[in-house]
Amino acid sequence: MIRSNALKTWFLTGLLVLMPLAITLWVLSLIIGTMDQSLALLPAAWQPVRLFGLSIPGLGAILTLIFILLVGMLAHNFIGQRLVSWWEALLRHIPVVGPIYSSVKQVSDTLLSSSGNAFRKALLVQYPRQGSWTIAFLTGRPGGDVQNHLQGDYVSVYVPTTPNPTSGFFLMMPRAETIELDMSVDTALKYIVSMGVVSPADLASQETATHAAAQAAGADAGDGGQDSFKASGRGQ
């Protein structure tokens, strides 16, 4: 007869295996479902239900990706850059819309630019009270009139929430009250998303193993190429 402890262990093991997969599929379905809403912008005669007689899941996501690529391709040349500059200048002069657009664009340029560096370093700070420590990210230094009212060396930090690091708190605190961590930003983000369950040491060992496996695969591919080259040389 199967003991209750064994059933409990099997059930928890099954949850550990299936839960990450279920959450991943849920997030993907949410993203694809949201992108599929772009089909509503098409004329009624061009709707997949009218053309094919059925709804095709994911078609809107594909069309959205194609549209993004086309916009990026057009904006990458000289004429496209002039049009984008004109469009942005127009939006900035619209009341209410202009300030919001400018702020969002500055943040998106920082986060998505290939040369950008939104989070520079991982820090350890005391938040929300003395004695409670959490991980924060260095984003820069206070600017504008703010720095005129702060005495001393202050830094701007972002304290993310867990398990969703896209929301959080923006703080300005003395540099002396922050501790710079010997940890990459990616590792710190994974540590936050895991709610502290997966330690940085485990993450570092996983990254090291992945890197070693990639190097080994590359070395095997190189050896195979050299062997084939030698074989072809012998054949000649």
C-alpha cells in the first residue's frame, strides 16, 4: 500500500516539474493573446474569420512582429529618421501627450537601446527600514534642482518588487549607505524573481555549467572541422 508520505512527495515533485511550464505557457498565451488584438485594426473584409472561415491563434502576433520589423526598417534609413523626428516633434507640442511621451521615450531608449545601461550595478540597501536589507540597482545620480537640495554624495537607486521586478520604488540615498555587490545585474534579477529561493551561488554554478557546455560544444565543432579538413587533405 502506498504511504501518504510517498503520495505527498510525488505530488510536490509533480508541482515542481509542471508549475514552471504552466506559468511559462500562461505568460506566452497572455502575450500572444494581447498581440492578437491587433487583428481588430484590420478591415472587416480582411479578418481571418472572413478570409479563412476560422480564427487562427497567433496570427495577430505574427502580423504585429512583422509590423514592428517594417517600422524599424523604415526608421533606420535617412528618410525614416526624418519622419520619426518630425513625428516626435509633433507629439511633444501636444498638451498632456507631449510630457508623457517624452518621459516614456527616455525610459524606453535607456532600457531597449543596445548601448544603454539602465541598471549599472547591483547594490545592497536597507529598505523599507533600518535592519531590513534588499537588493537594489544603481541607475545614476540625482540631477536637476534635486541635487541642489541634497547635501553629500547621493545616488539614484531602483528597488524592484518580487517576483515582478518591473514594478518597484525609485529612491535617492547617500552612497555611503549602499553596498556594492560582486554580482552581475542578470544574476541579481534572477535572485529577485526567485524570491530568494535560488541563491546567487546556485545561479553562478548554473551559468558556469552552461558556459562550459557551450565552450565544449564549440570545441567539438572545431575539432570536427579540423578533422574533416585533415581528411580532405589526406584525400588530396
